[in-house]
Amino acid sequence: MRTAIRIFGIYLKICLLIVVLLFPALAIYDRINPWPAAGMISKKYHGQKRICVGFGSFAQFSFAEKTAKPAAQRSFILIPSVFGAPKIITVIEDQDGKISELESGVGFWVLFSFYSMCWLGTGYFWIRPLLKLKRKN
């Protein structure tokens, strides 16, 4: 049982660190490789800077037609509107090139809570032990 708990602790430490490091990596990736479908955000929300907070792809299955329609998506927060009316804007492009947009205020707070817990966990598991070692020396 102790071995399982120890393995879970190591796994948790590594996963928290990976999530914390991926957050800025997503924003940098979006700046280096902008997604053409997300260009509508710049036009619709003039004066706002977008920061990518997630991306992915999925497929919509139709059992009647026995087909799958792949789609890609990226999620963004907008600066400075995130300070007044926080929301996540998700841009979805399907296989046919149709672009749709979803806005979610609740999604922003879920994402904010998730990343906050990851930052706190990373601090607890990675930074706190380093500070303890520094105090001993």
C-alpha cells in the first residue's frame, strides 16, 4: 500500500509540473503557429489580445450515415476583457471548413480553478522542498 501511495505521489508531482509548464507553452505555440480559423477573433474583438489556453480535435459520429466528421478547436482568453468580463472563447472548425464560436464564462472559472490548483500543487510539491533545503544550509 505504501508503494502505491508513493508511486501516486510521484505521478501527481510530475503531472502538476507538466500542466503548469504547458500553459505558457500553449500561448507561445499559438503565437508561433497562428490558426487561420481563429482570425475571426481579432476581427470580432478588436483591440483584444488572445491567449491560447487549450486546443484539441474530436470527431462527431453519425450512426445513421456511418461516418465521422473530424473537427479541430482552440480555446482563448482575451486580454484586457478577462479582467472585466472573463470568458473563454472556443473556435471550432469542422471538416467542411465551417467555423463556429462558443463563449463560456463558467468555463473560464473552471479553467482558472484548475490552473490555480495546479500552481498551488506545484509550489507545494516542488518549490516548498527546495526552500526547506535552503533553510537547513
